[in-house]
Amino acid sequence: MDASLKIVIVDDSPLRTAILEDGLRESGYVNVVRIENTRDLLARIYSIDPDVILIALENPSRDVLEQMFQVSRAVKRPIAMFVDQTDAASIQASVDAGVSAYIVDGLKKERIKSILDLCISRFNAFSRLQTELEQTRSALAERKVIDRAKGILMTAKNLSEDAAYALCRPPGHHAYRDLAGGFCFLNNSAIAAAHLRLKHERVAVLDVDVHHGNGTQGIFYERGDVLTVSIHADPNSFYPFVWGYAHERGAGPGLGTNLNIPLPIGTGDDGYLQALWKAQAMIAAFAPAALVVALGLDASEHDPLAGLAVTTDGFRRIGHAIARLKLPTVFVQEGGYLSDSLGVNLTPVLAGLEAAR
């Protein structure tokens, strides 16, 4: 309890004021100022500069209530309003005006402290929400300015935004439409491909994660408009074990639009790049208008599961090779267990992409 709080009571009734003052005094609050009438109320409150405002009204008219609500909107202080009777419209108006506590027929001195505590707590909580809202609005406004400036610059320089990187967590390529797995719940790469498909006739997904992208394969397995290609450690010895074999080529309309390239455990840069060249040829033959890269970094030689052994320079070469496809490309972050090598390997992938563009 902060006994130094300056509290203003707005009430023209000596009896109600006495109840409030007694309750405050018994709770240890002695810095109390009474305003008996509402003439120039807002100016008088500003001159007093209270920490808390208590308003007591017997049978307030609509005009009086609206005047009090104007005070609440203008003065950023905890306000508790005591009324003898009310209606639903007045209650809603009090909430809209930011009244912290609206008490109907509850003016008893033994309740004053708990009402005051509630009033202050609710005001502080609302103030925090207001601050967060304003900060969010400001950040969004700044972002809009940045985006407009970027658009103007790209138009002036005749530039296009043909590559994007999405840092998604958790990963998604093991998730099916109706089945989670491998720490994946929503298949981010498949969602990106489906969204691109709304604009383009054909889309390809290239999965370079050390694990086979079984969820992505399953989602598009019977579709001929989305090519799925996965380069991964041999599922005979590596998760997901029952999917990811070379004979899985699609079904129905999707027959021939799924390519799996399983690699022997421990395959390094050269073996991986050879597989990527095969994947590039398949993608080029499919002639998609856009590419989604399921960018797993767990093919690294430093990954704790040691499925493959791609070096940091190998990741640069992977980015370089993907750029040679000359397709609008979305890189969606997939696997990579918590490891110091994640950022170290992400940077060369994107750098290799930029160097080849």
C-alpha cells in the first residue's frame, strides 16, 4: 500500500463523502481532496493532479454520466465510479470510457480498500495493454514506410524480389495434411508451394534436409502440378525409415512428379552435389514457374546425428547451384538440431545464391 497516494473524491453528498473518507482513512490513505460540484471539473482535476479518482453519484442523469466519462477518457488515472443505480448502456459506456471500476449500490467503507486496489490493478493492466498496442501500431506504421520505400526503390531501379527466406519454427516437412511427425505440425514448405500454385501453373519443391520430406511427398504424391524432389540420407538407416526410397515416383496424375535421391550415410560435398545436379535436371525438365527449397541444414558434417557430411563450403555450393535454376525461390527453414553450425551454414547458402544471381 502506498499511503502517499493523492486521491480525489468527486461527490456532492457529505454523507457519501464521509463513507469514502472513513474507508480510505482506515486503509491508511490520508491525502484526500474532495470536489463538491462538477463545475469546471476537468480543469480542477488537472490542477490537483491526483493519483486516483473516486466518483460517487446517487442517481446520475445521462448528462452527468457523460461528463464523468469524458473525465475518464481525458485523465489517464485509475477511476472508480460508485452509482446507486444504472443500466446496461451506462455500464457499456463506462467500459468504453476506461473507468477502472464501476460499482453499483456498493458504497460501504469496509469495501473501499479492496475496490481501490482493484481499480489501480485494472488501470495498470489496461495501461500496459495500451502501451503494447501503441508500440505495435508504431512498428506496423514504420514497417509500412519501409515497405513503401523499398517498393519505390525497386520500381526506380527496375528490380524484382525473386528470392525470399522464411525462418520457420517448428519445421514442417514431415507433416502431412492430417498427420504430424518428426517435430512437425504444419508443413510450411507445402503451404508455400500451395500458395504459389494459386498464381503459377507448375511449382517445384526441392528438399535438401538430411531427412526425407515424407510429409511434402505425401501431400503432393497424386498431383501432377507440383514436383517434389528430396535429397536425403538413406532411409534404410535414417528417419523416416519407411518413406524416401527411389522407387517412390508418385501415383495417378502425379506419377513421375516425385523424385527421391537417397544417399549413403556419411556422403560429403561431392556426392551431395552430384545428387543436386540430378535434381536440377529434373526440375528444369518439369519447367516450374517457382521453386520452394525446404532448407534443412542438418546435412552438415557437424550435425549430431551425422547422417551426411556436407561442409560449410558445400552449403555455399548448394546455394550457388540452386541460383542457376533461375527461378523465383522461397527458402523455407526446415531441420537442424540446436547447433552452433546452423547460422554458420545458413549464411553461405544465401551467399552462394546471391553470388550466382
